[in-house]
Amino acid sequence: MQFFAQGKESLAAQALAATARSLKMCQHLSTFDQREHETWCEQVLRERATTTVGEPESRGMYLKKHTTFAVTLEPQHYRARRRFSDFEWLHDVLQARYVGMLMPSLPEKTVLKSDAFIQSRIRGLAIFLDCVVQSPYLRSDEAVSSFFMITDEKDWETAKKETAVMENAGAGHLRWLVRITADPPLSSECEAQLEILERALVDISGCTK
């Protein structure tokens, strides 16, 4: 698969194509059960998940110079190093995969990278990841698991190519697609998720000023 070398537009197109195939698959599933769905969400969120972003480290030279950050996920004890473009990849894949979901934003890019900017970026990235793992749908996504779990750089590049175009990226993925195609009344759980994401958008906006 060469889509990653073709840019973000190709990535989004292929992820959306995979989602379209998933939507067709969901049409053959059983009728949506609102109560069962809310119970599943509660069970997923019962296990507290905590993320951190920190330890900025400069790598490469000249035009290839970039900053990586240590990202962790507890209680799984996952730890990996990711650069900003990896966060962009995760954001773009999730946005294409979870059609109709309000996705948390990333802090803005800038050429100047002072210490104050790096700390502000860390706060923005931390808010983004926290929003992701607090969603019962996104938490179990294969792209999210790979983001935190894979430490080898070659394995990570392979995982990015494979997980971006998955038609079934986890229990939360299919449940979300069934949820939006069934279009039941908005649950209290969904309202709470919307409030969390709206607050996160405000916080991230503050980190870029």
C-alpha cells in the first residue's frame, strides 16, 4: 500500500472508503438496542484510562529535525515516542473512521518552536489524547491501541498503513456505525461525551494562543 506516501488526502479517502464498506456491513446487523448500547458504554468507561504526554526530545538534523514526545497509557503500562505528525495521523484516521463524531482538535502548527510553544503543544496534545481514551468508541480502536503500544519505528510505520484502512477497527467502531445508522434518541452518555469534547475544544484553542 502506497497511500501514505501520497499525502493526507489519500489517507482520508481510503479510510472513508473503508468506513463506507463498514456501513454496508452494519446494515445486516440486528436492530439497535439503546439500553444494551448504554450498558456497553458504561462497562467500557468503568476502567479508568489515563494518558500523559511529555519528555520532548529533538531528533534528526536540518530539514529532518523534529521533536518527539513520550506518550503513555495507564493502567496498560503502554509507552511509546511519537512526533506531531503521528498525532495528525491518528486524528485524521479517527475523523475519517467515525463519521459524524465530533473529534477533538490538535494544537496548531508553527515554524517557531520556543520552550513555551513546546509546553503549550504538550498541553494541547495531552487534551487530545485524553478525549480519545475517554470515548468508549475510540478507546478500543486498533489505531489508538497501536499508537500507544508499538515502540519499534518500522513496526509503527507498518501499523499505520494497516490500521488506517480497517473495515472493522474494534468493537467501538462497529457500535458507532450501528449507532448513527439506527439514529435513536440522543442518550445521556452521548450528551456527556459531547460536553467533554466541547470543553476540550475550548482548552485546545487556548493552548494555541
